[in-house]
Amino acid sequence: MTTTSLQEIASCLSGYDPQALRVELAQDFIARLVPRVAAVEHLALRSALGRVLAEDIVSTINVPAGDNSAMDGYALRGSDLSAEGETRLLVAGTSFAGGPAGHDLAPGQCQRIMTGALMPPGLDTVVPQEFTRLDGDTVVIPAGLLRAGDNRRLAGEDLALGQVALAAGKRLRPADLGLLASLGRAEVPVRRRLRVAMLSTGDELRSIGEPLSAGCVYDSNRYTLWALLHQLGVDVLDLGVVRDDPGALRAAFETAAASADAIISTGGVSVGEADHTKRVMAELGEVLFWKIAMRPGRPMAIGRINEAILFGLPGNPVAVMVTFYAFVRDALLAMAGAAPHPLPWLRAACLQPLRKKTGRTEYQRGIVSRAPDGGWQVQITGNQGSGILSSMSQANGLVVLGHEQGDMAVGELVDVMPFEGMNG
């Protein structure tokens, strides 16, 4: 298989400038770069949650299998309903869910029926029992209550025989497992789970449990990344903190490339940092170093080491999260074989003025809430420094101010990228 070089991909992008790269061009580049996992495995339904379907699932049956009642009530012919006054029908038998459909009834007759029970032959309408009254063996139905066909579920109205029930590339959710079970599927074909290696670089970093020396900090990025990757359902290989040493870095990147489909490193890609990380990346693979026109998260590396895709993210904790949401999340889902599923954006009114320089995309941490008029509103979570992780913890979304936008006044509408599930 011929692999397209990074320079060939870059040549397809109008306006590509690695020293001042627009966010949209970086996203386009990455989308062209990443491969898809090809391997397929078959899993039992209860093991398939969050996995990506490898093939279309085609219904082999009608769901429901036959016309049935949506209510507890009385099944009748719509043509027996009186157009002028109440309708009186003779009750002839009962139909239960899971039982036979019952017998042919003469005009003027109806049948007691339970939710899910098959409609008797010739009957097409169900009146809910709470809207009726009994008069001996006759049921009385008020005028104007029903139209022919009401409260009847048609055979195949959920899924028809031969219909694509779930398309390849869908990430399976709880409702999807129920849908598959309704088809009688015991197992499903899914893509192999994506393997992602992650590592942090920097002599100043310490793992939890180690004492902090002067000038050192605990490595929070690995825990943030682990959580973000866990939400995507990938297998994570944590290579820990790697010191700024060429030999140690080479060994870590070689291990990652041999074990994973993607590598995410944090730190070591900024201008002015010790260049060990960048040099080792470039020696081991085909790597580009970008300065992206964004805040936070300007420095980034992208490329390949052997067959693994490399994402070299900044070291500041907030920049790690922003660049993950902006570039890495969708790329990993695409690599896993999932159909495009970007996070939905909202339009929200600013509750305070926002300062913004034109010529770059800015991601500001915000708290999104419902406005009194039912729309969305957003306020910024204080200090927006790229090392202030507490403000990211307080936020439930990112205010995204585009490349050409400038300052925003109170009440103006802005784009907001909510975090997964809008969790607070």
C-alpha cells in the first residue's frame, strides 16, 4: 500500500503555512492523514457497547412481526365508528400479547385487546379502555374520539425486513444494543479497538506519589488524557513520564510506535524548549512541527512513526485539552472506523464582554446555562491562562471565537463547543 507523504498532503491545502496554520487547515490535514483500523472481530451484545460497527446490520425480520395494539382497550373496524353519535359494539373475546390474533368478527363486533397483542383479522383500530364504558356485553365509545387506524402498530413500522437497521461506522449506544436484540442478534461485527499510547515529557514532571522538588509539578496531563481517551472507548497504553533525555525518549517513542495505532505526547514541542523531543520525533518518523493560529495550544507536532500516527501536544494542561478537542478527538474516532460525529455546537449569548484578537481562533472556558427566554447563555470561568486547569474544571464547554472575529459585546451570540454530555 502506498502511503501519502506529509508534504504531499500539505500540498493539497491552499494557504498551508506551518508557521501560522489556521485551525481549519490543521483539521483538514489531519483528516487526510489518519488511516482506518481494518481488523474486525465479532462480539456478544453485552461486550459491544461503545464499539464501532464494521458492517451494516440488515433486518432479517419485520419489527413488529405483525399489526398489534398500542393500547389496552378494544380492537374494532374503523368503518364501524359512528359519524353522528356514540358507537356501540358487541364484545366478542379477548386478545393477549404473545397469543394468537383471534378470529374473524362480524360487523358491529369488537374484541378486548391488550398492549402488544396481534390485531384480529379485519380489525384496524383500537380504542383505549379508559375512554369507554361497558353496558353489559356491549362497549360504548364516545363520538369523535377516534379515527380509523388509531392506536395500531403496523408490521415492520419499527424495522422492515431487508432494511438497514444500523449503518457501518456507528458507535454502539445502549439503544443500539436494544435494537440489535429486537432483531435476535446475539453478536455483532465491530472494528478492533483502537490502541493509543500516551506519554508526558519534561524533567519538571513528577508522578503522583513522588515527592515534589523545587520547580517541579505533578503530571496532570496523563490523567486528563486517560479520561478523554476512556470516553472514546480506546485501549490506552500509559508510558508515564519520560525525562528530557534522547535515549529515554527514543525508547519510549519506539515502544509506542510498535504497540499502538496512535501516539499522544505532551510537552517538548514549544519554541525555546530543549529540542530533544522534537529531534527524536524527527529522527524516528516523518513529522511536521506547526505553529497553529490559536489560543491556547499554538505549538503542535503531527506525523507518523512507522505506522503509528503521532500527535505531539503542548505541555500546558489547558492547551492539552483544547488541542485534544480541536484536533485529536475526531481523528481518533475516524481511525477507529466511526462515522463522523463531531461534538454539537451551540449558539449562546455572552453575559460579559469578551476580548479577542483577530487572526487566530480562541477557545475560552465557559459555563453554559439556560437563559430566561429559553435560549443559551454563557459566561467565562475567570482566568484563561493555559496553565489554569481549575477554570477548565469549572467549565462545561469552550467558547470558540473564530479566526476573523474580534471583541464580542454583552448579548452577542458566540459558538460554544459543549464538553461530552454537558456535564457540570
